[in-house]
Amino acid sequence: MGLHEETDMTAAIMALLKEVYDPELGVNIVDLGLVYGVECTEGSAKIIMTLTTPGCPMHDMLVGGVKRAAAGLPGVREVQVQVVWEPQWSPEQMSEEAKGWLGYI
């Protein structure tokens, strides 16, 4: 897999992750700023993300949604989701659109 293909796959996965919504906030995880990175190599995708709080009751549901979304992309054979707590999520990480939807601006 070349660099161009990896870049295309990363962009495609980010687009698919916009379909994964935090059910408590009603905003997708990309606009919430929960996705810190996507790494693609040889049919494998690693998504690095966080949650709004360490004790988030939606942990399993969101991680499962991320795995299903990324696995739906042709050419992706393996999906790994790494949930990290540093840097800690804050509302400043949201897109301007999400801030507007949630009344932050």
C-alpha cells in the first residue's frame, strides 16, 4: 500500500467516523473532537480516540461503532481502536459546527 492509498484510506475512515454519534450529545465523534488520529497500513486501521469522560457509560458502544464504521471500508481487514486519556478531551476540541449545535458559541 502506497502513501497515497494510505492517505485516501485515512480520509475515507474519517468520513465514515462522522457517522458515529455520541448518543448523549447527538453529535458525531469527529466533530466532537474525540478522534485524535487514524493510522492505516496494509489493510489495517488503527484509530486513536478519547471519550468525553473516563467513566463514560457509552465507552463500549462508541468503540464498537468506530470498529464497525472502519471495518465497512473495502480493503480494511483489521481495525484496532485505542482509547487514550491524554490529552484530556475538552469542549475546545469540538469543531465550530459542534460548538454551535451544543450552544458553546
